[in-house]
Amino acid sequence: MQTKSGGRTNERVKQSAVLPQSTQSTPRILSAFFSANSAVSAVSGFFTVSAERLFSASSAASALIVVLSVLSGAACRQDMHDQPKYTPLRESTFFVDARSARPIVDGTVARGQLHDDTLLYTGKTNGADATVFPFPIDARLMARGQERYNIYCSPCHARTGLGDGLVVRRGYRRPPSYHDDRLRNAPVGHFFDVMTNGFGAMADYAAQIGVDDRWAIAAYIRALQLSEHATLADVPAAEREKLEK
């Protein structure tokens, strides 16, 4: 004898056996669909939160930049830009003579430009070319004069002082020979003055040759002049014996 409950169970089993296969798989499909939908929602939510965080961080950075710009703009005062100064030769309303550039105080001397030794710096005494040197001449100074002469003077004057240097041989104007009577009798200050200020076609060499070196060259020029017109009596006794052998 079957019970009602047993009969219902059998009916359900029979009904499930009668249902088609596609109908039986419907719950699985729906379950998979809802699972996929949940995953999409989760991913979408993640990107939405990330985007919100990104935009929030960007907004915060922008706000920070604006604040820093305002603060830096407030810090850049114009006191140094609009300082009370005068450009060269601009008129002044403060001084009586209306000159912003003030006259130099009497007696002012630029550093290193005192030049209180007239003979040393001008080669003159009482306005005339000096006949003496401002310091003693020794072998070291003479060697220095020869070195500087060969560098700066020999291209025109030649190493012999005859005035036929390599530049002259290539067409440049020939300078006078140091062995001419006029230059042999010229005071030593004349050569210093010519090197300092130039003469005729020769430009000055004050920028290239220092004061002491100019005097050293003048001393060497005197030695060249003496070498071309020296006599045996001008040779020291110790050296004279070598020449007589």
C-alpha cells in the first residue's frame, strides 16, 4: 500500500523523468549568469572606486598647486625689482647738479694704478726721455729682455736689430735699424716710451708687455747696439784673452 507522501514522491520522480534535458539545465545556466553578473558588478565597482580615488587625488594635487602658487606669488615681493637706483648717466632729482654719477673724490686712485714712480712707468724724467734705468741691470734681467725681444720685437726688427725681420721680408713696412746713429744716441727712455705708446707705424705694446719687461727689452736693445759697434777695449779682460787666441 502506497502512502500519499510516497505517491507524491513517485510522481515527482516521474515528472522529472519526463521533463526534457534543457529544462533540467536551466537552474545551472541561471546560476552561472548571476555569478558572471556579480563578477562584472564587482569589477565595475572596483574601477569606479579607483576612478573616484584617482580624481580625488588629482583634485587634491591641483588644489595644492594652486595654494603653493598663491603663497609663492605673495612671497615674491618687488622690493628688489623696484629698488631706488640710477642707471648710468640718468638724471637725479636728489643732487643739486642733477647728476646721478658723482664726481670722483680728489686724490682717488684705482687699485694697482698709483704709478707714483714717474721714471718706472713713463720712461721720463722732468718730461724728457730718461737716460738711466729705474733699477740695476743684471744677467737675469738681460736674459729676460732677450726672451721678450725675440717674442715681440724680432718679427719686425729681426734678432740682430737691423730691421729685416720675417714680417718685413713678406712686405711689411721696414722699421729703422737700431744700429743707426740716431737710435744709438737715443736715450734709453725713448725705447720704453715707444713700446708704451707706439710710434709711427708701430702700435703700442703696453697691453702685451709689462712695465718691467719693457725696461728689460730696452736693456737688451742697448746690448744689441753695443755688439755691433764694440771695440776690443769694451770686452772684459777675462774674456779678451779668449778672443786673442
